[in-house]
Amino acid sequence: MLDNTEFEWVHTDGQPVLLYPGFNSDDAFVEPGQIAAAVYNGSDGIALHGDRDKVLNLLLRLADAVRNAPLVPSTDACIAATTDPTTWKPESLTESLSPTLKARPTLCGAESPQPIAADPRLATCSNCIDAFNARGPQTPLRLVHFLPGQP
């Protein structure tokens, strides 16, 4: 799952709409018996389609995931270079883990001290996850929370 990570990124300011059978966009057609829940933002958009109950189920699963998502630091945080990816084990994220302010080498490559994430999953630098994974972790990091099967 998630082998393809090409997304259309649509901001939460986007306009939500329901599309009904007959709507056609980018050679994608809403089939008879289906609806599509879409969000548009300028020229970009993303849509979920299927029969009404399946679209509703997926949206409820997404809502549940958002409701239960852990908080993340509000400041840019890097992974400490001293974090050993071969021994790091993920634990349940039930709340935000505060970054520390210690000046240590970071995988973000920041020259000035930046907050260090206590847990690599909470790092917010642009390439730190790839840098962490390149060092050979036992558990590759993906900033993804898989959704449960039922809402």
C-alpha cells in the first residue's frame, strides 16, 4: 500500500463538492450508481468516487483518522544525528512529543541550532525522513497513519 505517492495536493481552503453520474473530468467519468466527493483548489482537485455507502465509509474513516491523529510540533524540528535507526522502535503516538532545544548535529543539515524531534515521526524538516531511512533503519519511517477498516 502507498507504493504510488503521487498526490494532487489540495489545501483545506478548497471547495468541497459532490459530483453525480455524467460528470467527466480528465477522462474520469462518474459512473451510474456512483457519486464522487471532490475538493477543488484553483486548478487542482482530488475526488473520491464509488457508490454512496463506500464514499461515506471512506470519508468517515478519514474523519476518524483526523480526529485521532497525534499532535505534531508547531516549530521546525529535525532528527538528531545521534538517533540510531537500527535500534529505534516506534511506540504509540498518543500525544505530541516536544522537541528539545539542545544544539546537536541534525539530519536536516541545519547550520544553526534547530529543535530536535524526540521521535523521528514528528520531524518536520523537508528531507530528514529520507536521510534517516538511508542510514538503514529496521523500521522505515513513513509519515502515514493507516486507517482502520471500519469507522
